[in-house]
Amino acid sequence: MTLEEFLNTNLDDAGELDFEEVQKIFNSGVSAYRHGDIHESLFIFDSILAEHPDLLEALINKGNAHFKLLEIDKAIDCWQKAIEQDPTHIRCYINLGNAYYHEGDLKRAIDCWQKVISLSPDHLNSILNLGVAYENMGELAQAFNYYETYLKYCKKGASQLEYVRLHKKIAYSKKIAELNAKLGVKYQKQGLFNHAAKAYLKALEYYPNLPKVFLNMGSICYKAKKYDKAISYWLKAARLDSDHSNTYCNLAVAYEKLGKIEKAYCMYKRYLKLITPENDEYDDVNLRAEFLNEKVSSNPSLSDNILKNADKLYSNKKYDKALWEYENYLILRPEREPDFKKRIEEIKGYLNPIFSAVNTILEIANKCYDANDLEKAFYAYKRAFEICPEGEVSDKIQKRVNRCARMLCSDKSQKEKDAQ
């Protein structure tokens, strides 16, 4: 319950509540906090909560005071209780993320900041915090994703120090990575595979989101008959560029080399989804997939093992790998798709909370549009466009924004004519 809600709804035993007195005490606690008298601030908010334990803003400020006093566990307890009252309270998730980060619990901090951007996808500080947290965990691919998202949402030409620092960092990283990638291609064409591999690894060290480099590293490993290594590189390439059909064909062949026919079948099926029947390889690949499917179907434990691995990855919060394995399982057992739909959507929302939030906003916008509530639809589409200003989806959103605007103007003109 917020302070405003509390003042408007709570009555004391006499049937009345002195609004001004509660507000005055609350403000004195805020003032003490701002002037650095943290103990006094804590005493005031404790006093308020002793009489009114459901006052959400007092609970949040009590947590802030504990945090200032480095009583981190007590601060976390306050904010968690506040979230129990209001699971959409962004400030609480931000504070909790900061507290967990302070304690070195990066995974919990990430969970909190992920929640923030699922509620407010362009919350710059949380996006930046996620980048920093992932970089500290050594997961540079994720870190760069969030850094680039941060730059996208900052105004172009912004003079903020953080914007300039990150822009230079990423531009430099990409430049060094691309130079090494080109060098790797040159060595690879000359058959100097060791030199090529060193150049590619150097490229990934600077900028780890280059699918072509992972593809080329996989090819070098495959040529050296290191099939497991080749698969690990090609899997990374597939996650970075899911539309590159040859990656799946490469994976299928490598899995067959290792005798993992269930995985090979899944890769062939992924490959077939990306090419047309007119493709020269389509019929041969389809026949090969059917042949493997007969073998896989006769051994249910193969698909069961994939599901067990997916569940294990999910429980360990390795969501990108878990999603991949759940998708493989459903390729093998498509009839079970309804059983896993909710979990897969949850994982996709965690991996890409911005995309998930846009979809949620669009669902609301479409419902308003279908109900002819054009004003609400207009603002919802506009919000979705602010979050997703680029790409094919953004073009469709922009058309809806324009259409709603025209219809609203038309309605307004008609009402003005009717009124005259």
C-alpha cells in the first residue's frame, strides 16, 4: 500500500485519521535520510511501521536506511516484503539488485534487474547494470548485448560520460575483432589452420558475438576431426544467427560422426525448416532425417535423455542451453508441445525481456484496437514503438500508430461537427 492509498483508506479507532500528522512524520523520516541522519530516519520509519505495517513506502525507505548502514540482510528483507505487497514495484527490484550485487551474488542481482526491464524495457540504469554484471561473470556475449541495447535507447549524440565510454569501448572491440577475423580468413584460405584459429580466438576475445567466426572455428575443428569442439562452436553460431541454414547441416553431420543420431535428426529438421523443397539438397536431407527418425523412435530413452538434460539446465538457470534442448525434445516429441509451451515462453522472456515486454504491450494494444478503444491503442502502440524502434516489427507498429492517429483525428473532427 502506498502512502497516498494509506492516507485515503485507513481509519483509526475513532473513525478518523490525522492525514497531516502521518504525512509530517513520514516527511521527517525522508528529510533525515537526505541529510545523512540515517539512524534517525530508521527510527522514524520503524515507528510508522509499528503502527501501520502495510505502509509500503515506509517499508521501502526503512530498507534504504538499512542499506546505508550496510545492514544488507535487513535491507533485503524489507524490500522483499515490499515486493510481496506489490510485485510490480520497479524501485524495489532495482534496490534488491543493487544489494545482491553489493554482496557479490551476481545471479540474483541479474534476476532482479531482468525483472525491472520486463516491467520497463528501456530502463537505462538496469540495462547498464546487467551489462556490467554479465561482464563481471565473464559472459561477454551477454554483456555486449546489454551495452548495445543501452546505447540504442540513449539519445543519439548524447553527451553522457557513460554513453561515450561504452560507445568507444564497443567500437574499439568490434574494430579489433573484425581485423583479427579477416586475418583468420586469410590464414584459413592458405591452409594455415593454427594461425587462423589463433586469429579467430583473438577476435572472439574482443567481441564474442560474431557468428561467422564461430562457424569458421567449427570448420577448422571438424577438419581436425575434433567433432565435439566443432559442435560447440557451431552451436554458438546457431544461437547468434538462427537463420543460417548451413550451420544446422554442419551440426547434423558432426553429430552423426559421434553417433548421436537423435541430435543429428533434430539438426536435419531445423535445416529443413529453413530451406525450400526446391533446394537441391532438400530431398536427400529429408530422406536422411526419415531414416534417423525410425531409429530414434525405436529408442524412447534418447528423447527422454534430452528432456532430462533440458530440465537440468533449466534448474541451473542456463536458460539459453535449456531452451535449445527443449526445442530439440519437441522436434522428437511434437505431441508434447502444449505441455512445454508455458515454460518455453518463460525462458524466452528471461533471455529477451525487452522482446517479451513488447509482445505484452502489443497484445494490450491489439485488444484495445479490436474493441475500438483507439486512444488506449494509440498510446500502447506508441509505447511499443519507443521500445522497438527498428526492424520489421517496428514498421508494422508504426503503421498501427499512424492508423490510430488518423482515426482519432477523424473522430475528433466528427464530434466537432456534431457539436456545431
